[in-house]
Amino acid sequence: MELVRHATTQLAVPDDLATRDPRIVFMVKLGQALHRYGVPAHRLEQDMNLVAQRFGISGNFFATPTGIFASFGLPEEHRTSLIRIESTEVNLAKQALLNDLVRQVIQGQVSIAEGTQEIDQIVAAPARFSPVVSTICFALASGSAARFLGGGWREILATTIIGFLIGALAVFMGRSSEASKIFEPTAAIIASALVVIAAQFFAPFSIYLTTLASLIVLLPGLTLTVAMRELATRNLVSGTSRLMGAALVFMQLGFGVALGSQINRLLPPVSFTTAPEPLPAWTLGLALLIAPLNFTVLFNARLRDTGWIMLACLLSFIGARAGAHLLGPELGVCLGAILTGTAGNLYARILDRPAAITTVPALMMLVPGSIGFGSLSKFIEKDVISGVTTAFSVALIAVALVTGLLLANVLVPPRRHL
């Protein structure tokens, strides 16, 4: 996941398009809204083309992680505009609202002018959850991650506290466009330093596991997976750009952790462990129950979708565990991705809602962000061979995820409309 960047709540239409057909104005604002709320390039272009066909308009669209090129009209009279997108976030509730609105406009239940106004209202709507709730979910997400990674009660307690502080920092720095640009390294420095300090009170203690779990919300595992999927669907510019963005976040986090950990030079030595104290099996079930609730808040989903999100996450987790037993941990996630994608497509077809509502949270149980962080840590420690080996595992897991999602689209074809 990523910090929600500071952005204006208004959608701007280029002057050369604002005075044209109201259908074009509607489509431009729709494209901006879909982009802003986390729809990847291949889906965005497909959705825009489908809406253009329904409106009887000749249009071509090209999306990147930071903007959209939109071209309307016959080839001899094409007019192309660049719509720059300031920031993006994953907002599943607003994706669902936009889905419902487009269906109503296409079916004639809502006029195009009313639909355009409704898009502005959806964009201007306040956050679904308060900063306090979001901060608490940062803490619970870190604590749950510590349990999934095999942490003991010491690690879980420390990561929950540090996760809460990182969540509060995210809310504070997210208010400024300039401050948000240095959020990842700042959070990594603070988290790493706090983990080293916590080791003074909780020894024996796994510093690596606690650091990783404390930063789990910031790891760009989902961004990496989306980038690989865009590359697989031949959206090469968007996929490559997003891939480099994920790599940059990994490096910022790695730098922050390396810098923050230097505080141990000022503290007395303590005993570390790589094998935390094991916890009862029921604690894993509790973490599996808490994690989907966190995803509901962090991805701004509607509360009525919480049950579906929980089922999807459970299916993803079971599929990944079964796949790991049959094929190994790297390739096993492919089975989890197949089950996740198939369930998401069935959900979309039966209930006529975006598949992303269930697939995005469920993929968080599979994405290789933690392994990518481990690879970077090995490089920082000058263990190049282990770093390269782990990096290859990251690539293999990402490819397995994307392959599973593409196979799911073959087993249960996705909807051909928004």
C-alpha cells in the first residue's frame, strides 16, 4: 500500500475538450476519477473504450501512472489532450459508486449532465473513515503481519505500537504535498530506530521481523503486482513506470531502515533471535479475521462489502497455503491468485460490482512486498548472493500472481463493462 498523497478534490477538463460534446466531458472526468481511485492502466483503457462505444464516440486512450492521453474524433480530425493526474489512491467504495453511475448513464436512468455532476460529487465526498480509525488500522495491520510472519507476543506488541505511530505520521504528513514526498524514508528511519529501542526491553527479540511488520503497510507489493500485470497485458509504458516506482519505494525504505538502525551504536548490546517464541494456532485465525477488517478501512471499501472481503481473503490464504504445500512457496501463490481472480470475477458477474472490491484486498495476502524488502536488506548487508536469490524469488512470485490472475480470467471471463 501507499500513502494517500495530498491532492485537490476537483477534476479539471482541458479547455479544448470542455466546450465540446458533453459526452466527452463526462468521459474525461470519468477517466480522471477511475485513475485517481486506483484502476490500473489496462482496465482504465478498456473501460474508457467501452464507454466510448456505448456513447457512439470514436475515442482512443493511453494511460500511465501519472496521466491519461485522450483522443476523440475521426482520424483526420483527432484532437488529443493530456490529463495530468496529481495523485492516486485505492478507494474501492468510490470505484463502486462510479461503476453504478456509469451503468445508470448508459441505461438512460441518469442524464449525461447529471452524471457529470455526480462524478464531481463522488470525488468531493469526504473520507469514509476518520484519521483515528485509519491510524488504528495501521497498528492492527502491523500486528497481524507480525503474526503471519511467525512473530511471538513480543514482536506483535512492538509492531502494533510502532504501526500506530507510523499511521499517525501518515495522517500528519499526508496533509502536505511536500511532506508526503519524504514519508517513506522518514517512516522507515523512525520505525527502525524504535525497533532497536524496543529490543532493549523485549529481548530476546527479532529485529528483522519486527521492522518488516512495522512497515508492512508501506511496502509496494501491490504496486509491484499491478506493474507486472500491466506488463503482461502489453501496457509496457505504464507497467515499466509503475515497476520503477515500486523499486524506488523499496530503496527509500531500505535507506531509512539502514539509517535508523544505526542508533544501536548508542545503546548497550542485547540478545537477538531469529526464531521468535511460537504462539497458539488460534492466534493465526485471529490475525486472519483482523486483516480483512484492516483492508476494508485502508482501501476505503464500503462496510457492506466487508463480508465478501473476508471470504476472499480467507480463500486467498487457503489457496496460497495449499499451493505452497504442493508447488513450493514461490509457485504456490499462483493457486491462491487463481482462486482469488475466479472468485472476484464471479462476484462481479453475479452482483454487478467491480471485481477489485474483493480481489485487491485478497491479493494483499499474496503480494511479494515483504520478500522484496528482504532482498534489499541482503544487499545493504553486502550479502549480494542472497540478495540476488531473494530478488529472483520476488520476480517469480509476482509472475506467478499475474499468471494466476490471467488464468482466472480464462476460467471465468471478467465482465465486459464497468
